[in-house]
Amino acid sequence: MFEVDMDDNFAARILVVDGSEERRGLFSSVLLANGYEVMLAVDGNDAMNKLLRADFDVVLLYAQLPA
């Protein structure tokens, strides 16, 4: 694991993509508690729509999303 020195005022924007409401909630809770800005997507189409409208520093993607 590594740490990145960031400005104290910087909050990385993370898009969490997962079909499970429970996992999205878990990821969101942990990330928000650690100072990250979080957006959620329920599937690939939802994620693509969000990616077209906003910039993200990281995308967390569940590998077995339905088509």
C-alpha cells in the first residue's frame, strides 16, 4: 500500500460502480468517512453517463456487471 501527499483541501472524486446496493453503500460509507467525494452508479450505462458529465480521479468498478 502507498500514500500520496495531497493538499489538505483536496478531496479525490471517486465513482463507485456496483450492481449491489449493499456494496455501493459500504464503499460509499468508508470513502466518505475518509474525506473522499463519492458518486455512485448502478451499472455500466449509469457509469458512462456520469463519466460524460463529470471528472473523476478514480473509478471503482465491480468486474461482473450485467450487460
